[in-house]
Amino acid sequence: MLKVKVDRRDSLELHEQVAAEIRRAIAEGEAGPGDRLPPARDLAAVLGVNANTVLRAMRMLRDEGLLEFRRGRGVTVAGTPQQGAVLSRARELVQFARQHGYRREELIEMIETL
């Protein structure tokens, strides 16, 4: 079972917290490519959240290329720890830029000039 946790006092939405914890687990090698994740229902029970919250987080990660949904096989890790680490840092950069008043387009322009 993954070591994930949520903080209901955090301003970040629960599904985003769950996604962040799964990203962290991938980045730290706790879950590697090909590893199956626990069913959303089990993970939700451990976290004390609704299964739909976990599914929403998993769909986000699928769209990012970190998870793969396989009929009859469940959810597996598709991304590498390196990809997870880069995505985690990119998210931190986006959040930092937003806190300083930069829009997404402005941040992209900055990155493209590097």
C-alpha cells in the first residue's frame, strides 16, 4: 500500500492532494513503472475520502502520462520516477509563478527563452 496522506485543513482540494501524494510516491521510487496501484476504493478507505476523489486524482495522473488504466488489470504506473520528479518540480514552479502574479502563458514564454 502506498504511503499517502491528505490534510483536510490544507487549501488544496482533496483530489489534488491525492494526486500529489501519488506523484511523490512515483518520484521517490515507492511505485515504479508497471507497478499496480491499490484499487481506488481501498485507497479511499485508507485516506478517509470518497472513492470518486481518488478516481479523479488518478484520472489527472493518467492524463499526465504517469498512470495507465487497464481493463481487468487495474491502474498501473506508466511514468518513471524521473518523469514524476520533473512533473513535481514543474508544478512547484507553476504554483510559485502564480503566487507572484504570472500567468501560464507568461511562464511558458520565460521557459522557452532558456
